[in-house]
Amino acid sequence: MVYAVVRAGGRQEKVEVGTIVVLDRIKADKDGNVELAPVLLVDGDKITHDVASLAKVKVTGEVVGDLRGPKIVIQKFKNKTGYKKRQGHRQELTRIKITGIK
């Protein structure tokens, strides 16, 4: 079983070939492919975490689609002063299917 831990969007995700991952918005190349930076590679009993060895490893994926996360409502309120503020946010996300770990 081969899997890798990749760094993407300020987080680390465990991925295998065929895994679909939702990450922060990533710009793909013109073919819709993305390359992710590996942090750890596990190939059966062999574990690779050396930076020089990981420089040779490529984790590739294809963009399935762009989407937006759930709406988060931020409310601020101070009693007796008449201050209230309301703000919303929706995170831009990308759904990626991992196509290869080499």
C-alpha cells in the first residue's frame, strides 16, 4: 500500500491514488492538473521523510471542480452601546482527485 502525506492549503492531507480531497483553492495548469508537495511517503514497510529523497517524489492530481464552502456568519455585539456588526464568509475550495504518486 502506497500513500503520501502532502502539504496543501496550510494543512497536511493523507492521500492515495484515487482519493478525492477538498483543499483550499488551487490554480491548475491548462490541462487541469496539479502537483502537490509531499511531506511523507509510505511504501509498504519503507517510510521516506528525508527532504532530499522527497524532492524526487511527485504527487499529481487532476481538478474535479471548484466549489465554495459553507457560509460562516461572524457577529459582534456590545451590550448597551448600540454596537452590532454582522459579516459573512465562504471559503473558495477545489476538489482534487489524486492520479499518481511517483
